[in-house]
Amino acid sequence: LRRSKPPSTLSHRALALGHRFADHPRVHRLLYALRNRRGFTDLYQHDRMLADEARIDAYRDAFARHVKADDVVVDLGTGTGVLAFLAARSGARVVHAIEHGVVVELAEAVARDNGIENVEFHRMHSTTFELDEKADVIIHEQIGDALFDEGVIANIGDLRDRVLKPGGLILPGRLELFVEPVQLLDGLNAPFAWQQQIEGIDFRALANAPDAESHGYRYRVFRPFPFQQFLCETEPVLEIDLLTVDPADTARLISYERPVTVPGRIDGLCVYFRASFDDEISFSSSPEERPTNWGTPLWRVEPRDVAPGDSVRLDLEARDLASPRSWRWQVSVG
Ligand SMILES: C[S@@+](CC[C@H](N)C(=O)[O-])C[C@H]1O[C@@H](n2cnc3c(N)ncnc32)[C@H](O)[C@@H]1O
């Protein structure tokens, strides 16, 4: 694509610099920490999570199978208390429900209304939580649209190392990340603005926009995802076991080359996850499975037709798994 000369005004350069600044992992972490406590005071978020049947069913089944009578359970980020209450109903002796947001007051009211007495609430950040006995189980739902972007590795790793018994469980404990070449539904696909030709008007000059290369523009979260089909066999690019992961080990280089198995148009790479409690019970944000409350990110590429015989190559550098804005990817089709 031929681009016309970019504007070189001061405001254009300042905007481009601003986009680069916002993509820095430290800036992302700071903004996330500031937003998180307030963000989850909003009923809107809890409303969607409580209504997510695929999510709730998986936790209920997993607790029925893995939480034993007399267990000491710690719930990291209890929100409305729903997971703590399900674990309490599964027979736990006590559930310590940690929550740094004011929503914990509402969770306490739900517990009172339902006569649930074996949940103890702790209004604090999990890193300051202490327990004078060891826990049998840590439960959590610290999962973002891009899997790690709610700080699950750092928060669970910290709590695990300080309060979990040797041989204790983390539910869910296995997290898998998928980055899959995908075709979107016609009419809802995502060509770049500079590829547009509308009634003979050519928009290629938009390729010089200050945010054309920014993460914010190239990464779009859909809710729901306009899924047509995957173009290759799906396979996780990363698997994390929360029982063993080192909380400081959050940079990754990921590469693959995958044969195209289905003819179609590549619109981008679809990012989703699977969170597993064991080999049978899990939930996933895959667009092929039961709908969930998670959004599905798309890493956009310039759309092009592909067919069996082609392959898709991905080179991904994640400077910080918890900060998708810091991820850089190259996709080539050949
Ligand atoms: C995704 S919501 C899940 C809420 C609830 N567990 C559920 O499944 O519906 C995550 C919750 O964890 C809280 N949270 C996130 N990080 C936390 C931390 N490190 N310590 C305490 N609370 C935290 C947030 O305020 C939010 O209410």
C-alpha cells in the first residue's frame, strides 16, 4: 500500500508519542491498578458475570468435585461473593473471601440474607491478606479478555506462596491461551480504515493517522465476536499451571507456523482462553463454545484470502503477559 506523506505537525507527533507511552507495560499496570478497584464496584460487571451460565456451571461442578468437607478455602477477589458461596455450599469449613472493592459490603448482605455463616469477608488487597492456618484450596476468577490481564499470575502466585498448603489446590489451576487465525462474518469484519474505497473515494491517507500502528487500534475486543470460522487447527500457544508458575516470569516469545486447513479470508488472530479445574471441567471464551461474558480480542491484519497449501506464521513478543498493550506481533501468510 502506498502511503502519502504523513502530516508533521506538532500535535500529530505528540499524539503518536502518547500512543507509544500508553502501550508501555508499567503504564498499563499502573492504570489497571487504579481502575480495577473502582471498576468492579460497578453492578454492570457483576451483572454480566452472575448471568454467565457457562462460567457458573463450571465453578459449581468443580467445587462439588474438589472442595471437601472441612476444607479451608480462600477466594481471591470475591466480588458479589458468588464463588465463595458456592464453595461454602460444597462443604468448606470456612471460606475467606478477599475483596478490595466496596462491593464486598453487598456480598456480606447477600451472605446475611441467605444465612451463610461460614464465609468470612476481608476488605483488603490480597497481597496484605494473612492467615494463621494454611488453606486447602484457593479459588479465583481473575481472568481478563486476554486471560492474564487481571493480574492472575502475580496475585495468585503471591497468595499461593504465602497461604496454600503443600499439595493444596488452585481452582481453576490450568490456563491456556489461544491465538487463532480467523475469518469474521461478512459485513462485520474489520478491514483497516485506509483500505476503504467508498463510492470511488480512496481512504489510503488514513494510514498516516497517529494511532495507525498503536495497539489500541490494531487490537479490537468484540462482544459478541462475529465468528465465521477458524482457518487452522486450534492449539494453545501457552499453558500456565498456577500451582508452579513463577509470578516474576511474565515475559514470553511465542512463534508458530501453521498450515491453513480451511479456505477463507484471514481477518486477524482471535485471542481466547481455556481455564481448567481438571481434565474434564473447564470453561472457555472460544467463539465455538457456550457464550460467556468475556469479550474476544482480535489482532487485526490486512484481510486476504488463504487456502490449504498456505501457512500462517506468528511471531509474538509479550514483554508482560499481564499487559496486552505491551504485546507486539507479526503475522505473515505464505
Ligand atoms: C472478575 S471479578 C470476579 C468476582 C467474583 N469472584 C465472581 O466470580 O463473580 C474480580 C474481583 O476481584 C477483585 N480483585 C481483583 N484483584 C484483587 C486483589 N488483588 N485483591 C482483592 N480483590 C481483588 C475485583 O475488585 C473484582 O471484584
